[in-house]
Amino acid sequence: MIVYSSTKKEFLNDVNNFPIEDVILKKFEERLKRTTGQSEIESWRDSLPFMSQVLTDATIPDDAGILIEFMIPQSSFRVDFIITGLNKENKENVVIIELKRWTEIELTEKDGIVKTRFKGGLQDTSHPSYQAWSYAAYLNSFNETIFIDDIKLNPCAYLHNYVDDGKISNRIYQHYIDISPIFLKSDKQKLRDFIKSHVKKGDTSNIMYRIENSKIRPSKALADCLVSMLKNKKEEFIMLDDQKLVYETAISISKKSNDFNKNVLIVEGGPGTGKSVVAINLLVGLNKIGKVAKYVTKNGAPRAVYKAMLTGSMRGGDIDFLFTGSGSFINTEPNTFDTLIVDEAHRLNAKSGMFSNLGENQIKEIIGCSKFSIFFIDEDQKVTTKDIGNKDEINKWAKFNNANVVTLELRSQFRCNGSDGYLAWLDNMLQIRNTSNILLEKKDYSFNVLNNPSELRDIIYSLNENNKSRMLAGYCWKWVSKKDRNKYDIEFPKFDFKHKWNLADDGMKFIISKESVSEIGCIHTSQGLELEHVGVIVGKDLVVRNGKVVTNFRERDSNDSSLKGIVALNRTDPEKAYEISDRIIKNTYRTLFTRGMKSCHVYFVDEETRDYFSNRIAKAEKKKIKDIKQPAVKIIPFENSVPIYDLKAAASVFSELQIVNIVDYEWIELPSGYKASKDLFACKVLGESMNKIIPNGSTCLFRRYTGGSRNGKIVLAEHTSKQESEFGSAYTVKEYYSKKKIKNDLWSHESIKLKPKSNNPEFTDIELSEDESINLKVIAIFECVLR
């Protein structure tokens, strides 16, 4: 996403005639639907006038593209300043500039890391040249337009307040400065020359808009890269900002740790912040410098997947040494290992063994038998009553072992489309914590609520091109197929849906087994791993009643070990039992909902819960981008496209009478995330009464209504009392609400209300009485704006 875009000429005009920080802030709030902190606003105020001075050069073309705050796809990072255009050979070029207001730094012994002063004091952070280079390298790796169109990215950094003191340009950072030059206070002309060497002519082909709207190249999954990383000691992942800082800090502490200087590093990070990526990179990096390091996790699924990927490339004994369970250190001598890297540390237990009767405390044992231990932790992913991993517990046993403690945080998001907004919305929806993210914007992440489980299954099948899409569910159904392969575990006969939990043969390798897309996994076979697309079935252990999320541990299968001991606790302390089980159930679904890098599709068994979630997802507008070079798409009816009916629905009162042509029509391509079916069609919506969601004149996607609740949904409705064979019917698009009553065991509509969603308060509800409501027919449910 691009916050601000213009030509050089327009940018200079904005700087010269307006407070530029106000211009950017307005664009920021319009595009991101939120505001930002004062420090970022001050950075725009201070840095952008310096860039305008650099660009005041007649040989830098007036129609060069200028972009400010470009959000890197699949992450939560933003590039400060971008210039686009053509070089002297007419090749498309992009100059990426990292802007800093720094005036001083301190050197560190960590690769690519400097220490500078922020409001909280001196802190470690990435060298600006490393930062700019890593953003360019990340875009090169994942953006298909850059790859196919051979667009050259040229990173650099501009520290407009910094007088060279030999530190920021120290030779220890030379490698990064060579590939991403750094320009200081006195280097204004040098930066001009750098820009002019790459941008000789203006941007006539909308380079950054094409990049922004490009397909994402298939992303690397950690498991797929293990062989290259461990066998060839090859870096497969570009670590950005806080990932780089955690990695280099861990390497530095490991080098200093010994029997008399024990250390502990706690790394906090939510889903998709790259905890496992950094952990595996550390396993490779530490072994590369001669440290005896092991990767430790309580959860067996990641270890089983990693072992399967490495089998045939490494000896079994070597694999078992590198990857081990958290209960392996009960009788290990103190300081045996240089470094133990503990992933999913929130899943650690007190006791070990099958019957939880061995050892004293896994955290104590891990710290005791290593000179340096690293704990990657997310306390909101505790999903069983046995999970004891938290910062207080780690600090307690670090103190017991006389170990120093350092705490760092991974904040940047790489899963779930890089959306911090999605995670905040999810926490708010599950009522884990209150956030301001009440409505999920489609641009944040593709989260879709489905009306039946078969639709969920079909979507996951259609998205499983790379064997990276799976169905998951809460543990609310018995595993009857474990004893009888002819039986099914999760069945919805009404929807012709019957599937089994993942087969015992696959066990913890469910997520990579080629045949398991037709099976359903659970928290135990998916936590700590990632998918491209995930489908989640939510059972009756989590429902919504009158806007409150209510959990019920009794709806879980009685064999679910996650809630072991809760029934007994409930007899003596029901309040405590509910508090514990409530958090575990919510954390379980939060974890399942965050397994998908690209999309999450959910079927809620409970209808009120389904409505609660679907009503809090904004319907996205399709961006209207002019003059973008895009390859022509071959239209294949009902495979990648659906019909556009010659129907013009009113977004005010009902439309004029019209006869809809459903014989001769055009076709329109479906957006990603939708599987074509004969239930889908498109038509035009006219009027301003739905303009918060549907702009006047938009072509919208609808799904034929086949049953179920319509309350709170945007519907296409036909008024049959205004129907004549010659003149047709009248149609409208509105948000639908109805009151029902039951008489003699038969229900009927007491009233129907059709509500506008407009910025104009003059638009009012259309209310239909009981007599009038019989003339209203809901044709379809609104899905999204296509164009």
C-alpha cells in the first residue's frame, strides 16, 4: 500500500505551499484508516523538506514518481521515500531511500547493528544501509512484477543531520554501505548524483502501482528451506529490523557465555513475527561458529515436519541431535550445551514424560544445562492447562541459576498479510483484549466467514496448489476414525460434509502430507507451523450471545488433553476453572486463525457467532488504477469468472422496473480468494445510500441466497409487488434486518427494515410492515465491490 504518491513536480509544490506533515498525515489516515504517533509526524516535517532540496535539480525529471510510506507486501514495514523512473537505457528503476534524523551513533560488535539515541535512551537498531538493502532484497524476493518486468531496485540511506564522525561509515559496516550507499549532511549533491544515475527519465508506466498490485511470488516456507540452511549453511531468509536485532544480539551473547557467565534471552513475539525463522537461523549461525546448539520445542509437530524434510539429506542421529523435545534435559549435567534455542516456549511444562511424572521443571532444566538459553514466547498461545511458559517463570529460574536476562521483542508481522490490524481485530473479536480495531478492512487480511462447511472445504481444495492449504478445527468432535477407518469424525449431513481428523499414520506430519488436505487437523498438529491458506471449523465451545464471547469447556471432546483437570477444578472452584478454560479456548482459536499467511476461511457451527464475525468485516472496494500495464487474463466462464447480469440495483429506494437479461451477458474475472460457482454473479449498483461500502456505479459481486439468517447482511432484494410481465421488477441493495413472530407453530415477518450505509444522514431506512414484507424477496447476498 502507498500512503502518498505524486510526481516530483507535485511533491515540490506540496512542500513549498503546505505543511508537508499535514499532507502526509491526511493521506495516511485516508489510506490506513488510523492515525500515527507524534514522532512519525515530526519525522515527515523534518526529513521531507531535505528531500525536496535534493530534488530541486532540473535534470531530475519533473514526472519522476515520488512515493512516501510504501508498505511492503506481506509485512508491516514501510519504506520512507521512493523515486521511480527510467534510466538512460530506458530500463525501469526504483530508488529506495531510508531517511534518518540521527546526529550520532555508537559502534557495536554486532553485524549490521548500531546503537543510537531514541526517546527511551541508547538502543541497538539496524544500520540504515542494512535497513534499506533488506527492504529492497525482501521486495526482490517476493514481488512478481519486479521479477518478471526486471525492475531494478537501488537502495540507499540519507542521514541529513549527520556530520561524518567515522562511526556511521566505519569499515565494519562497509559490506552494507557498498550495496546500499549512505549519504550524510554534506552529501546532498552526492545523493542527487545517485538518483540521477538511476532516474534519467520520468515514470510513464506507473511502476510502483504495478509493484503494489503485483502478485506475491510463492513465499518460502521454513520447512522447505531447512536442507539448504542446515547442510549448506546458507541464509534463506532476509531478516528485517527487529529480526536482525534479535539474531545479532543472540550471536553476541552466545560468544560471551560460559560456565561463569550464564545468560538468558527472552524474545516475545505474536503469531507471524518470525520467531521460528529467527530460531532456525540461529541454529544454523551458532553451529557455523562452532557453538554446540540445539533447537528445542515441546510441540512435536514442528520437529516431526523438520525431521521429515531433512531425512535423506542428513543422518538420523544428526537430525535428532539438532531437534529435540523440551523434556530431554532431566538428567543433563550443568552447562553441557553452549546454547539451547527454545521455540514455542509458552508450551513448556513443569513435569516431563508421557505421564507428566519426570523431572522438576522444564524451564529450570533448560537454563541449568546450558550456558545460554533463548526462549521465543507468546503467552497468548498457551493452549493447554499444562503450559507454564511465561516471562515470570523464566526470570525466576534464571535468577535461581545466576543467569543474566535480556528481553527483546519481535513486533513486525509477516504472516496474515503482514497485518497488525488483523491481529488486533482478532483479539478484539475474541475479547482477549480491547483494541480499537472493531471493523476488519479487507485490505488488512482476507478473513472470510462461510455459511456452510462444504464451501469452506471447496475453497481450501481450490487453493491447495502448493500443498500449503489445510482444514483445522477446534477439538469438539470425538476421534472415532482412529479405531474404525470406515467412520468419519466431523459430519454435517445437511451440507453433505463428512471428514476425518488427520490420520494417525501421518501424525505430526499432517501439515506436509500430500494426501492430508481432505483431513482435518487440530491445534496439536498445526501450532508452530504455517500455511498459505487455512480453513477453520469453530465448534460450540466458542459462541457469541448478545455480543459476548462465551466459551464452554464441556463442548470439547472429553478425550481432549488440553483441558485436563478442568472438570475436577470446576467442582471446587468453578470461577477459576472458567477463567483458565476460557483463555485456553480463545487462545486455541486465535492460534488456528493465524496459521494462514494469505487467507483464513471460517465456518462457525453456531449461527449467531457466524453473524457476529461476518458483520464486523468491511466490504472492500476494488481499487481503480488507471493505465496500469497488466497481462491480459483469459476469461474462462465459471472457472475464473462469473456473469455480469444487465441488472441495475438502486442504492436508494427501489429501482425503476426492469427486465433482467440472464441469457446474453458479459463475464468478469473474480478476485483472488473466490472460487467461481454458478451461485455467484455480478451487477451494477447505482446511488449514494450505500456509499460507505459501495460507491455509486460500482459493479458488485453477489452470491445467490439459498437460506440461513440474513440479519445484518447486505442483500440484493426484489420487490415483487412492483412486478409486471412487461416492465419487470424493482431492485434495491441494503443492509437487511427483520423481526419474526411465531403463530400456530408457523413463523412470519412482523416487519423488515432495509438500512442504508451512507455518509449522508438524509438517507433513511426503508421499513416494510407485515403485509408489505410478503412482497420482498431476497435474491442474493453482497460479497464485495469488483470495480
